[in-house]
Amino acid sequence: MTTHPARALSVLPSAADLRSMTRAPRRDLLCGLTVAVVALPLALGFGVTSGLGAASGLVTAIVAGALAALFGGSARQVSGPTGAMTVVLVPIVHHYGADGVLTVGLIAGLMLLGLAFARAGSAMAYVPAPVIAGFTIGIAAVIALQQVPNALGVPLPHGEEVAVVAARAVEEFGAAPQWPALLLALGSAVLMLAGARWKPTVPFSLAAVAAATVAAEALHLHVTRIGQLPPSLPAPSLAFLDVSRIPTLLAPAAAVAALAALESLLSASVADGMRPGERHDPGKELFGQGIANLAAPLFGGVPATGAIARTAVNVRTGATSRLAALAHAVILAGIVAVAAPLVGRIPLAALAGVLLATAVRMVETDAVRAMARATRGDALVLVLTAASTLALDLVRAVLIGLAVSVLLALRAAVRGTRLTPAAADEVAGGAGTVTYRFDGPLLFAAAHRFRRSLADVQGVAAVDLRLSGLTAVDATGALALKDVVGDLHGRGIEVSITGVEQDHRRVLESFGVLPVNPIPNRGAIPSAAGAPAP
């Protein structure tokens, strides 16, 4: 793939991006500290949930978080392991193992760079809100189900379907209840949810994890802990890469890249909405995520995306530049270096409780209610996307939601087309002439309705078809118009077509509906379709 030098340079950080990091360094460093406190339990929890372990989650938050902050297109985006990504990674771990996940991350990074250079980031603007809401609800449900085994203190049951695994965990708990783990999980979730309502700016997730760890230590509870963590980042390595496996990993990598792009651009859009007047650069954001996902696997990290919850914390605490997100990654590295033994004593049940609370907080109930009540179509798309996310996978769920949205939009467009007789004062023909005005798009979905509307014209010598209200036309619509004109000519009815805008003329000319290069300023344009021989 050949990339124009100017396009390649456009995705790199500009001098202004770097200078912005010196505007308010003290505020940004404090924001970075706050985000690091929030990110620590989430990184640990998502690392465990992914199947690669807590250390892998921390590595991702540090390496990918730093590089995405430096090279990304949003000044306030915070990146790292996320719940949505773990949903995709769990089946990849089952099928291909840890080395397969690292290889998938590497390939996904390259794909994200390709999307950045292709300027594909602008497509995010076309994802309907009900699709995003349904996607978020589905992710939240999957994250919650993933936490059931650790919250109940039972070993992870075998299986790939999260609902099946959760049901088996409940059965095992019923056979041999592990009450300490369940109480720690519930206590952490309740403390986090209640604290968020009381003081939303305080990172109660860390407080919940700390309280659960202290309780487990003081009461000598028999619960599973995170285990030993390395005090520093491992040396970068490509030992996991098996070139012969790459063809079989392309499809999972494409799913990971699509999700990373979708979630990162969505998160950046959320950050824009929280700080009106500022806009992220989609191309740079995809480039930053590509660099981050290329580097994270070298250190044993899982694929990363922009993290909506951490990004929201960063914006709410007043971050002014990418320095805050960069500082969050550096502070996490410092925490690991200083307190790795203490972090290793955190109960997995406490992390499960934090993630359960995170899943609950992901769903914006007011927005969901509004969309569900707006139209039946919006409600259908929302429910269908959420159900597909839970039953299938995230990428296919978004594609299904988009497909249904397109079909509903086409249906609305068809209903919006009108072919009506012109008013008496608009008619400019003689006796025996009937004038119709067409308004709306003449696309494939409306072609049959248009053809049927003109099929019953009887008892007239001429038809004047006014297309000044035509908003769009495709090949099927042009062919339908040609068939109608040919049918009318076959019955001895003359047809003139007027008011065609230049944008639509080329399509109609190419199908012979209009004569090519008509003489200007001659009034009505006789139709070329089916014209009788002289």
C-alpha cells in the first residue's frame, strides 16, 4: 500500500499538540493521578477477565495508554484494556491461546494503521445512536456475566458462551457455597455504586478494592488472590509470533481492529461532547491506537482501545492536554514498581465486584428510555443490537444494527416519496395534458411504487413529469422511470420531463431517459425513452 507523504504526516502529532502539554502541567499531572487510581483496578480486572492475567492488563494500561496518549487524536482520551475488548478476546484465548492473542493484537495494530491512512475514521459519524446504545447495553451484560465465577469464588467453568459459563458457575456455587468471595464482591460493588452517587468525582473503585483486601487479610479469608506481579515491564519480545499461524488469525484480528476503532472513536466523541468546542482528529486517533496495539503485545499486553469511563474521569477532573493520559500510564508503572506485592494480594472477588459496578454504570438509563420511546424503529435497533452483542459478537452486532437501521431509513425514505398531480395554476399544457410532480428520492426501494402510480394513467394525450423535487436517483429508479415512459409512449401518450437538476441528469442520460447533452433553454425536455419513430 502506497501512502502519500502528506497523508502520512497528517496522522502524526503536530507541534501544537506537543506544546499544549506545557499549558497547565500541574493540573494535568493531578488529573493523571486521579485517572491512574481509577484505572488500576479496572486494568487488573480486565486482564484477569481476558484470560491472560492481571499483569497483562497492567502492561496494556501502561504501554498502550502512554503511546495512544502521545500519538492519538484526542487531547483527553485515555486508553487501555476495556470490557468490550475482553468480550472479543475470551474466545480467541480459548481457540488460539495467549500467543494467539498477542499475534492478533499485533496484526490488529497494523490494520488500524491502514484505517488511519485510509481516513476511515470519519465513518464513525454515520453510526446511529440506537446502535451505540444497544452495543453498550450488550457489552455491559457480557461484562457482568463474565464476573460471575470470580464473584462466587468458584473456578472458571469450561465453555465459551458467557451465559453458559455463568450458569455453570452458579451451579457449582450452589453445590459448595463460597460466601466470603460473594460478600467481598457484593460489598465492593455496593460501595462503588453508592459512593459514585454520593461523590461522583471520588475514585471509590480503589477504595472498594482496598477495603476488600484489608478485610481479607485481617479476617484471613480463604479467597483467590491476583497472585505475584512483576515489579517492572518485561523486555519486549516477538517470541510469541508464529508466522505460519497468521492466515488463521486474520479474521479475529479484523474483529479486534474493528472494535478498537469503533470504541476508540466513540470514546473520543464522548470526550468532545463533554467539552463543547473541541473535536478529535479521527485519523490521528486510529493512528495512535494502531501504534499502541503494535507495541502492547511485545510486552505481553492485550489489545487496547479508548476507554470511555477513564476518559470521562479525565475530562471531568479538568484535564487540558494529552499530558494527563500520559501521566496516568507513568503513574501506573510507578505503582507497580513500588507496590507489586501489595497489589498481588487483592482478591479476585473484589475486582469482580468493581467490574459488576462498572457494567451497571455503563448503561445510561435516561438515554435508553428516550430512544426506546422515540420510535418503534429506534427501539427495534436498540434491542436487536443488544441481543446480538450478547448472543453473537460485538462486530457482528454492530453490523446487524447498522443493516436494520439502513433498512428502516430506506423504508422511511420510500414513505416520504410523493407523486402528486400539480395544482391547476401550475399546469402549463393544453387540453389533454396531465402534470405530475415528484418529490423525494427515486431509489430502488421506491421504484415499484413509482411505476405503479403512473401505470393507470388513461384518457390523456400528454404527461408532463416535473422532477424539480427529486432528491436522489439510482440505477433502479432510472430504469423504472424509463419503463414508465416507454409504457406511456407505447399507448400513444407523449411524455415530457422537466426540472431535472444537473446532479441527477447524468444518471437519467446514461439510461436513455433523457437525451444526452440537451440544448439549454428549450423548456421541457422530451424523453428519449421509447420515443416513437418519426
